[in-house]
Amino acid sequence: MGLGIGWSLRGVGLIAAVICLVSSGRVALASDSVSFQDVEESLTCQCGCGLTVHSCNHLQCDSALPLRAEIRAQMDQGKNKEAILAYFAGKYGEKILSAPTTTGFNLVAWVMPFVLVAVAAVFVGGAVIRWGGRRGGSPPQPAAPAAHAHSEHEKTFEKELKNFDA
């Protein structure tokens, strides 16, 4: 059994090393080259469709076609993705970016969903604990029917049953 644990630890270490090497290689590759589609997906079309420049479904769109030409011109100048996005944000404002930046007040847009989920989880957890605590003992037993306590309705019902059978 000790041999299995040793091999498992070596395997985990090897996997971690490979992940580190691959991720560092991807970062270097991503900064060296830029994909036209990746830049298109990072920009919002300004025609009002609410889609990215890449996904805009309007034929001969008055916004997407010129933006694509500008993207190609920026790429021909050898700019990386960050520089191209900074160019467009400077020219058109942050509204052209398909995702909010992670600085300033825009950081709230990134953090708030996670904060709300955590707060909701705390409330739900507290409610479950409170509801679970109320059941503490055994469930209440139903009251035993009293043999002598018959209401007028029950007496009338029994009399009618006797008359019906006769």
C-alpha cells in the first residue's frame, strides 16, 4: 500500500509540472500572436444588435464591417491584442469592449455575482440549520380519541346509519 501512495504522489507531481509548463508556454504564445477572431470577440458591435463584432448577424452591417477593417489595420501594424483593445477603447470608449475591465468600479461587475451567491448560501444554510433544529425530539403523537366524547353530529350520523341498515 505504501508503494501505491508513493506512485500517486509522483504522478500528482508530474501532472502539476506538466500543467505549469503548458500554461507558461500558452502565455508566451498568446502574447506573441493574436487571432483576428479573438479580437472580434472582444469587441461589441455598435449597430445595436448587442452581439460581438464576430457574431453580428446583420448583412452589410454599418458597424461591424468598418470595425473589422480597423482590426485588420491594427493587426497589420503588429499590435498585440491588448494594444488593439486599448486603441478601440480610446477611440470609442469602454462600451465597445465586450467584457468590462477589471479596474475601478468595473471590478464590482466581476465580484458582485460571487458575493451575492455567497450571501445567499449563508442565508439558505442558516435557514436549513434553524429548520433542522426545530425537530429536535420525536414527532408529536396524535391525540387518542376519547371514547365518551361524541358530538351531536356524530350521534346523529350513527342514528342515521342504524336506520339505514334496518
